[in-house]
Amino acid sequence: MDAPGFTASLVAGGVAGAAVDLILFPLDTIKTRLQSPQGFNQAGGFRGIYAGVPSAAIGSFPNAAAFFLTYEYVKSLLHTDSTSHFRPMKHMLAASTGEVVACLIRVPSEVVKQRAQVSASSKTLQIFSTILSEEGIQGLYRGYKSTVLREIPFSLVQFPLWESLKVALQLQSLHLWMWLRQGSCWQRPGPALLLGMCCLPCMGCGAHRD
């Protein structure tokens, strides 16, 4: 993977992952407390729904960045023809490898975050130190295998579908643009509006007025 591709995967993947994790964090807290053996109210209820957010904030960027870097790198290694029927398999393998690598960062972050969510009175750093002192590094990776096994099936469906839709939408956008260029924008007001104000009044369309 070239340097621009490396940088794009690192920054775009990291920012997207951090944004999603932080925006949806309260919902994740509520879900974790609902699943807690001690019960929703005993686990904190609706109080302190941002408990554990430092762990999510620290882990989400490198987690997402690691996934997309690995995903794009494995795709670049698996050279296949663009018309090949093996392209979905390439995306599945790349996504699965990305999940295995990303979970090396995600699981410790999730362990600390979930314990903070069900014990809002404890600080994130305190929980992290307690896990290390009492359980060692293995404690931070508790549930690693189950997490990987949970994430891979999602990726096997999600990323081949994402890549297929991306190509299809790119082709549709190209066809729409070429179709608009063949005639006057005034003859096709509907599609012209879809392209925005750049088509009014036929500037940038490259076609003459009748």
C-alpha cells in the first residue's frame, strides 16, 4: 500500500471509528447495564452513562485505524482481476484479518470500558490498574476469542456488500454524469437538480443551450 493510501486509511478509519464510538457511547452503556447480572438499576441505571468514555476515547481511534490499515493492506496483497468472481473472497479475508488485528486493541479497551460502565464510581485508570495487578495481562484480553468470533461474521457480510455497493454507486454516478453531458441541462431539470447548483444555468455541464 502506497503512502497516500496508508495515510488515508489511518486517518479516515481512525476518525470514523472514534466518532461512532463516542456518539453512540450512551446507548452502549445502557446495553451493557441491561445485560449485567446484577440488574440494570444496580449496575447504575441511567446515572453516569458516560462512565468509561476515556477508555473508549483512547481505544477507538487506534482500533479503527488498525482495522482499516490491515484491511487495505491485505486487499493490496491479494491481486485479483476486477472482474474476478473471487473479489468477495478477497474482501472477506481482508476483513477477517483486520478484525483479528483490531481486536488486539479493542478487547482491552472494551474490558476496561464495560467494568467502568457497571461501576460508575470507579475511575478508568483505577480499573485498568486493578485488572493488571489482580489478573495480569490476561485479564485485559478476557473474551478475546469470543469477540473475534463475534466480529468476523459481521465483516464477512458487511465488507463484500460495502465494496459491491461502492462500485455500483460509482458506476451509476458516472452514467448519470455522462447522460447529463449529452444534452442541455434545461432539457433534463430533474437529474440536473440532483447534481446541485453547479448545473444552473448549465454552467459546468459542458453542453450548449438549444
